[in-house]
Amino acid sequence: MSKLMMLVLMLFTSAQIYAQTKPIKGTIVDAEGTPLVGAVISVKANPSNKVLSKANGLYQINVLDVEKGVLVFSFVGFTTQEILI
């Protein structure tokens, strides 16, 4: 029984290590410095991982280590931009 518990514990531990996330925070503004409310920020490698900027333009998105690469910023009326992270 203890070998089974040890195996299960090791599996959960390795899954947590593999799936570590890193928060990326920032503020999205227009050319005049006005915060953009409701802009979509997503991870190019995983488009379903996305957030919206808040009323003050702030955002925080958690990115898995395996998703590192490019953030995509989009907002109605603006050109979509990709930023290397």
C-alpha cells in the first residue's frame, strides 16, 4: 500500500512541476497614454489562454513555461500587435 501511495504522490508532484505558470503583468494604453479597457491579451501558442484588460488598462495573464514566446494584443479599431516575452 505504501508503494502505491508513493507512486501517486510522485505523479502529482511531477505534474505540478511540469505545469508551472508565470504571471505576466502590464498596462495597455493607446498612443496618448489612455488606458484601453477590454483589450484582449492572449498567448500565441495557446489562443484559449486569454484575458481582458481592466478599467485602468492593467492585465495579468498566467503563462505556462511551455507557452513562452509571444503575447498577442488586440482591441477594436486598433492593429493587432504581437510582443515577444
